[in-house]
Amino acid sequence: MLHQGAYMDISVGDRATRSPTLTAEHVAGFAELSGDRNPLRFDEDFGAATTLGITVRCQEGEAVLEGEAVCYTLGGPQ
């Protein structure tokens, strides 16, 4: 496991992890950028009327972009 410390403390086999928290603000921001205004994500009444019975605060595209950002930041698979 990678911990905060000096560069020289890093050993072969150490791993860096990142556990971002997806918030409603992230979903709204991504919807604004992408134009994806699916009412299932934002309209409580619409969500309640579906077979799920809830709104789904998830953006599949944002999850993909987050993964890309992590790979870029951490120097992911080449």
C-alpha cells in the first residue's frame, strides 16, 4: 500500500488507490457538461413513477471519465 512519504519510500509492488465519492453535485455538473438531463436522475416524481420507484443518481459517462482521470493521474496501464 502506498502511503504519504518521500519518493524514496516507494517500493516495487506498492500500489496507489483512490476512492472518490460521487455526489449529487458531480451528477449535476456532468449533466450540465454532457447535456444528459435524463429525468430518471433528477425528477423525484418521474423516478417514483418508474418500475424502480426511485431516482437514480448515477452517470455512466462520468464513471468512465473518472476512471480515465485516475489512470492519467496515477500513470495507469499503458
